Amino acid sequence: MSALTVDHEPDQGWDDLVRIREETDAPEGCKVEIIEGIITVSPSPSRDHHVTASMLQRRLYSVIPEDWEILQTQDVVVPGRQGLYVPDLLVVAGEDAIGPGHRIPAGQAKLVAEITSRGNANHDRISKAHGYAQAGVPLYLLLDPWLSGRPTATLYGEPEGGTYRVLASVEYGDKLTLPAPFDVVIDTSVFPVS
């Protein structure tokens, strides 16, 4: 199943978009996001998707400082792109993870990781990459098991002007190194591929 868009007036402001998103009665487990000012509803991720997120999270916990947190499916605001994303993994300082409300500004992230799904991979590859770069997220890890039949892990960094530089790209089966402050090798051969 592909991502669906929710019908709304094109002239609506940010507050209206957020309200409509909050009131969207999507089935449990679905991801409701605002991507480039358009409300999208994506189906619940597959088991392989969840296992990949869990494996990555476990690996990251072994290297992050104790006062950092890893959050799954946390609302992240990307105002410059009229976006409210729900990344698969978000690494933030502990002080930024706690507090009132449901959203974290994307600019507070140390790392964001997205795992593509068949129906909405282009959102992660294009729209979200630009949004995270514009927000100044220093590292964006894209795990893409659906890329033209050859699963790929790509690490983006050095955001400038809404664009990232590709720091590394490997096919699943190879190893990818996250730079400081993580300094960790990710073995992509352990990630499941449907």
C-alpha cells in the first residue's frame, strides 16, 4: 500500500495543517506526516522495517553518550519545508528529548535515520532529505531496502542550503561508518530484506 494524501485546502496555514493532521482518523500504526505542506498517511511498517530500526538502535546505544536519547516515531518539526515528519530513529541530547508537547524541532537532532518502505520511499529519498538538510540535521542515515533491487545504506552530512553531501553509500552486505561523534561501524549485512 502506498502513502495517501489527505484532502485539504491548498491555502491553509501551518496551524490548520497541524490541526488536520492531529484530527486525521488513520488506522492504528499508520504514520501521519506533513511533507512539503501535504498531509500524508502511510501504512504501518513491515516487520523487517521494525527489526532494522531495532538493530540500528541497539548498535547506536553502544556508542552514544549517556545523556543522549534515541527516539522512535517522534514528531519532528521542519518548518522551512512545511513539514512534520515522523522519522524511524532520532538521536537527540537528553535535555531536548524531555519536556512538554509532542514535537521536537528537527534542528535539535544529532542524527536522523529513515528506513524506506516500498510505497513511500521517495519521501525519504528526496523530500525528507531536503527537509532535514534545511533544518541543519548534521547526519541523515537512509536505509533503503527498496532501491532498484539493490538495498543501499546512504549517509548524508554537511548540510548546506537545503542539500546534503553524500558522505558514504554502500550496498547491504557492506559496512558503513558513522563519523564522530558516533564513530561506529554499521554492518548492513544483518538488516533483513524482504
